[in-house]
Amino acid sequence: MPKVKLDATFCAIASTPAGKTKESYWDTTITGFVLEVRATGSKTFCLRYFDESGRQRQHKIASYGDITFAQAAKKAQQLRSQVVLGGDPAAQKAKKRSVPLYAVLAQQHLDHARTYQRSHYNTEMILRRHILPKWGNLRLDEIKQQQVALWLAEKRQEGLAPATVEKIRITFNRSFELGKQWQIPGAEVNPVHGIPRPKYNNARERFLSADEAARLLKAAEASYNPQLKPIIQLLLLTGARKMELLKAEWRHIDLERRAWLIPDSKTGKPRYVPLSQPAIEVIEGLVRIPGCPYLLPNPETLKPYDNVKRAWDTARKAAKLDGLRIHDLRHSAASFMINAGVDLYAVGKILGHADTASTARYSHLADSTLLAAVEAGAARMNVAKGGANHGV
């Protein structure tokens, strides 16, 4: 362990003693500054020190020739200052090298989503289509808040719907929250957190009239998908969510009690949906395939459909119902019930809403029902003509 005053000249001519494969020359000026020389001729600048646990650590500064001696000495002095102040440069370097690419965290995020999300396809699509192409090849600690904020603004300028941009932001934020929870290096600071979210109104209210519903069902009759018409009928007649119906099983249908059990709803609680006589007639008309538990399976796979988008779009266009979403059938079911005089509380129970706030969005649909009520009361009192009905 020879000690010498390292300088540019010594480093240029330094070699290993005969018979040795490696020699370390310690600088007498900067404590721990070392030039490692190998018999092969390669040389390395490094700093050696003892960490707080008393273990000797080594931090490589650079290979000789990649930087000048002056640069190496300056870096060694900086690192030595960190050590004196309680730092651990080698540990910090190892931690930085252990920071994964965002693509690695994204895969862990998706694997986690599959364990609890009933439908993880949206998460997978947002990661694959939007987030990974931009950030997948960057280390977590290279992703900065200002860059993310600018990127989200660009997404809005590209014409993406505000709700889509918000889903992207939420998914990206969720990745870093999970990374922090799992103590993944580089995820300690969430670059998505704190980015202002523009206010927007995402409320979409589309309700079918009876004539529009009839046109849609007629178009569905001509569909190449034989299940499309009963799917639309039952969504309109029950107000169920699309995936609740596509995954429905015969064992959950009780025609005697006129009830359909949905064991795993969006709220996480099972619920019963009452079945009207028309709904029962649709169910009784379905072809029950031996050995297949599903109410409306894909006839080719005998498994539930992931979606019926192509068949739906074809029927919707044929019925001239531009912009109609399959989820709007649920809104339409609520509309028909409310305008038939059913109160909001009952509608909320049928739809499986967790709170009254979700049902309140349909309150304006009850205007005609409420108007009929006040008209009936006014007629009974006969106040406008000068006197109340004495029978009141």
C-alpha cells in the first residue's frame, strides 16, 4: 500500500511491481484518493473510505485517460467532503444504479392491477398507448414534474378528451404511488403529484327515446352477432352495467323470484336486480348451451365477451344514433323508470348506486312526473277558481 503524492506525471508512468497483478497508490494529500494500477496497463482513480458501520468502501471516480488528473483530484476532494459530513458516495452510486426504468415499474403496476381490478384493460391500454412510449426508457429519477406537466398539456392540445388526459394522469400518478409504497429506488419523489388539474365538465347525458330504442333494436336484429339484440334489451330493461351482464351466469337467475343476483358489482357488494316480465321473456328466449354457465356467451368460445364494440358500432350507425355509447343504455333505463313515476331512491337501488349523489344526476328527468303531481294537487284544491274543494 505505497503512499505517494499523486500528480499527472506520476499517474502517467505508474506501473505494477514485478510479480504483482495490481497495485494501489494512495495519495498523501487527499485522504483516501487512490490510483489503482493493473498489470494489464489499465488504471483507475477511486476514493476509499470507511462508512458509518466501519466497513471500507470504494467509489470509482473514472478510468485513467477518461478524465484528467486535475479533474480526478477535484472529484476526489468533493467525495471526501461528503464522507466527512456523514455521506456514503459508494452507497449513493449503488442506489442510483439500482433505479429501474419506468417500463419496469409500469409492468409491476399492471401485474398489481390484475390482482384486484375486475377489468384491468383500461390500465393496460393507457400504459401501452400513452405513457410507455414517452417515459418507458427513462429511469424513475429522470422523470421530472415540469416535463410531465408539459406533456399532459400537449396531450390536451392534441385533441384528447379531457377525461382521457385525466385518466392518463391518474394512471401515471398511481405508478409512482405504488413505487413509493413498494420502496422502489427512484420513486421517492412523485413527479405527477402536485400538477394542477384543469377543471372540466365530463358529464354526458344521452337518453334514448322509445322510438330511438326501437330503431336500435331493429338494427341489432340484423347484426352478425346473435347476442347483440338480447344484450341491448336486457341492458335497457335492467339498467345493469355492460360487464355485469356479459359475465352473468344462469345460476344467478331466479325466474320464480324474478330476480338476478349480481355477486360482484362495481361497489364490491352483491345486489339483486328485479326482473320485469319483458326481461323474463327475453331470458326465457335465450339459447341455453349445455355445459356453458354464461347467460350470453360468445357462441364460438363459450366464454363471456370482453366487449361487443364492433357489433355495437355497426348497429348504432345503422340506427342513426351518432355518439351513443353502450353505457348510455343504463342512463336510458333510469330515464324510462323515472319518467314512469318511479322515485329516485328506487332507481338508485335498482342501478346499484352506492350513494344518492350518483342517482341525483337523473333528478331533472323527474320534472314531468313532479309537474303531474302538482297539477293533480292543484286540481284537487281548485284554488285558482276561487275556492278550495270542501272535500279536502
